[in-house]
Amino acid sequence: MTYVVNENCIRCKYMDCVEVCPVDCFYVGENMLVINPDECIDCGVCEPECPAEAILPDSDDRGAAWLERNRIYAGQWPNITRKGTAPADADEWKGKPDKEKLFSDAPGTP
């Protein structure tokens, strides 16, 4: 099992999860984060830190659907090891459904 970030992170990108990760397996895109499933040690400390409830085990159907996308973009986006500033409108996007269409494959800034 590994943890993955799903569409709940899109446009929220709170980054609370980054600070608690013992293996620095988060990668930053323009409007969301991903977890490198090959680096994740399945400790689960990041999951309760996410205000958007965007981190799920890959055994959850909502997480499994994002596993490959996490793997792909973890190989393309820069690693992030410190919490950054969430977007100004993050709270407005928290909990909104169907955000997958807003996904950007552009890398973010660590």
C-alpha cells in the first residue's frame, strides 16, 4: 500500500502534509501536490494533516484512480520539503466536487 493525492487537492494545495513527511516524497505542481508512490513508506502521517482530505491510501477506490498520475508527475515535478503558502482562494475550492478537469500538468515552485 502507498498513499496518493487525489483531485481534492486541486486548487487547494494547502501543503500541511509536506512538513510531516519523514521521507520527503511530495512533489509540487502548479495547482496540486502528488506523492511518489515508490518513495512513500506508507506511514500515513500525512493523511490526517490534509485539510482538503485529498490524501488516501491506494487501496481506496478514490486513491487508486490517482495512483498512476501521482507516479507520473512525481517524476516530472520538483520535490517539495517545506510547507509553502496555499493559494489565496484555497478555502473557496475546498470540498468542491469534480475538480479533475482543472488539473494542470505544469510544474509548481517548491
